[in-house]
Amino acid sequence: MLDHRAVSRSKAERRDWIGLAVLALPCVLYSMDLTVLHLAVPQIAADLKPGSAALLWIVDIYGFMIAGALITMGTLGDRVGRRRLLLIGAAAFGATSLLAAFSVSAEMLIAARALQGLAAATLAPSTLSLIRNMFRDDRERAFAIGVWVACFSVGAAIGPVVGGAILAHAWWGAVFLINVPIMLVLLALGPVLLPEFRDPDAGRLDIVGAAQSVVAVLAIIYGMKRIAEAGWAPLPLFAIGMGFLTGVYFFRRQSALADPLIDVGLFRVRAFTAALATNIAGLFVIFGTFLFIAQYLQLVLGMDPLTAGLWTAPSGVVFAAGSMAAPFLVRRFSPHVVVAAGLGISALGFALLTQLSTVDGPWLMFTGMMILCIGTAPVGAITTDIVMAAAPPERAGAASGISETSFEFGGAFGIAALGSVVTAVYRGTMAAEPLPDIPARALEAAQDTLGAAAEVAAQMGGAQGEHLLRTARQAFVHAFEVASVISALGVVAAALLAVAFLPRAR
């Protein structure tokens, strides 16, 4: 039922602020589990012996299920109660983490990760929609959302570091066990500190619409990720086309329903739509760039995964600080100024990344990375607050699901599009290089990816191997620089979008 205590006041109470700290727990875990598994892949491969396709599904299925279920879970929270859905999701997340930790086969781990993704999809919309109702004052809500976004940034940054530390002393399943005690804390404190909210006039859940939204989002995300991993092919293109057509039909059907799954009218609010578009643009460049930074540190500079994770970890601190600073910035300047200025700063960071071929060490990369992080850090908190402020409180769950889905789309699209650019430029550069002493089959593999080139060079050894690896690294750096030029142009375009359409009031 609706908590009238929250409706009748404007300022948050002490219990609400303590409740915000409780809501921070699942946010950190949600994003940490997207990255914590990466370092465990070699141990999983050795223990469970999955095929190449199964290994990809082990890594990807968690994110796929989150992306597909976010809108449905956000709307479900509006109907059954946001605290109730959060606690159900927390219990399921803890149980599926145990299942993943003690998986005895690749198939069991894939199933556990899929269920874990479904459970995680309840966490982000539930926490954000609860914040929308707990903090009615505009300034307090903006600060709370800044904390919320910061927790996701911290989780993503510490995932590789935590994973590396755990794997140094325990087996791969331990990376999942850390979720269990935190979920138990949430289950113990949530009923005491978190109020319950739901839409008192909500109708029945649109099952057909829910299925359509899952199919549309999942198909598009799947297609984008497969293009990023294996290049253009009929299957991922078909998936994207099917997802797009399903999405068009979904929106047309929703606009005709008396009790729709999502309020299509929200997309006619200029600030709402512009904030979502800015989210997508920001995540487009960030996700793709960090993928290339990880490869640059490990395959070009030769760092081990943990050392590479430590070099990128400060970015999480910057994102967290920027998210926390966002509400204070918009008190002095209007949102469109802060977002546009931040994106302009990030363009300078990308400009530095276009000069990587002029240096040998990591410091230019690190400086460019930190500058672009400083610029984009406040953007997510500001645009999320705009999205949530545009939605009526009873539809906060649906709005939060839409907001989170825009993040997923932006990240997947950035990895797919920029990944395709880097792959194409790398292959073209490698094909143009004279490498007459390399066997044809080895050369074909080396021209595919930098990782394959490193393996071929290690097998060949000697001067030939060194020459091949040096050439491949130069080709990758050149491709990274081209992607950085595109990213710089992308954030400039996003800045112009922010100037034109984001709110001008402080």
C-alpha cells in the first residue's frame, strides 16, 4: 500500500537517510557482478571445461537477463510494492549466488547466472523508485540519486580488484559467495528501514507487453554484443531487426492500452527523452573506451589483469565523486550547462587518447581516462534525476526501468559500434603491413584480433614473433586512436543535444 507518511511531508527523516545506506548495498553488488567474474574465467575454463560458446554465455548471460527484464521488473514493483520486490529479488540474488558458486558444470553455471541476472533486474528499479518516493524534496532527491549512481560506479570499479584479491586466496566460486552476507543484511534491515510504495490504482500486469519488452531489449542487446565479439553476421543482424520491430509494435500497442506497462506519454516530455538520449550517448563512449583501455593495458603494455584493474580503479572513485557532486553543481548552474560542460571536458580526454602512439607507458592513457571520467561523471546522476522527476511517483518503478535500460542500450551499442570500428581498422592496418616471413595460417589468425596475434607471436618466438607482436600492437593503438576521435565527436554531439533540450532551470 502507499505510504502516506512519505506523501504528507517534503523533507526526508533520519530513517530515510539510513535507508539510503541500505539501498546502496545491492547497487554496489549489481554492478560489481558485471565485472567480478572476468578474472575468474581462466579458473572456470580449467575446472568446468566449457566450450567457447558456453564460456561466452557464462560471461554474458547475467547482463543479458538484466537488460531484458529491467522494464518489466520496474513496472512490477509499481504494482506489487517496491520494497516487497526488492526483498524478493535480494533473497533470489543470494540463493542464485550460492547456486553459481557451487556449480559443477558449465550448463549449471549458465543457468545460475541467468537466474542471478533476473534477480538483479529487480534491484536497480526497486532501489531507484524507492528513492523517488523517500526523498520528495528536489535537492534531497538529487543528492540521493547521486549517491545511488556513485554506488554503481564504485561496484564496477572494485569488481576486478575484489575478484583478483579473492582469486589469489580461494577458488573461483568464492567471487559469488561475497553476495550472500550482504543480501542477508538487506533482508534484515530492509523491512525495518524501508517504507513500502506501490501504485494504488495499478491494474493487472500486461503479460503480453512484458514479454514483448523482454524480447525487444534482449534481441537488440544480444545482436549488438555478438557483433562486437565476432563481427557482422546474419544472426546478430536478424536479432537486432527482430528486436527493433518488436519494440515498435510494443510502443504502438502500449499507446492504445487503458492500463499500459509503461506510460508512453513520458516520451513526449522533452526533458525526459533528452535525458535518456544523453544517457545513451554517454554510455556509448564510456563502455567502449574502457573495453579498449583494458586491452591496451594488458595486450599492448603487458600488464597482468590485476595490475590493469588497479590502473583503472581510480576511474570509479572519480565517477563516484562526480555523481555526488552533481546535485551541488546544478544548484549553481542549470542542468544543461553542467552536462554540456562536462561532456566538453570529456572530449579533451578523448583528444589525449588520440595520441597514444606517441608514448610508450601508461601515463598518457591514464591522464586521458581521468579527464574523460571527470567530465562524464556528473552526467548520469543529473539525467537520472531529470528522468525520475518527470515521472509521477506512482509510475516511478516503470521510469526507473526505462532509465536503467537506456544505460544498458548505451553500453551495448558503444561496445558493438566502437568495437566494430576498432576491429575493422586493426584488420585493415594489419593487412597493409608487409609480413612476408609469417606463415599464411598464422598471419590470418594474427590479423583477426590483437589477442590472437599475441598467441601466435608467443608460439613463433624469436625475431619473427617480436616483429609480429610489435606490428599488431601498433595496429591496435592506431585503431584505438580512431575510436577515440569518434568518441570525441560523439560527446560533442551529446553536449549540443544537452544544450538544446535539457532543462535550463537550476
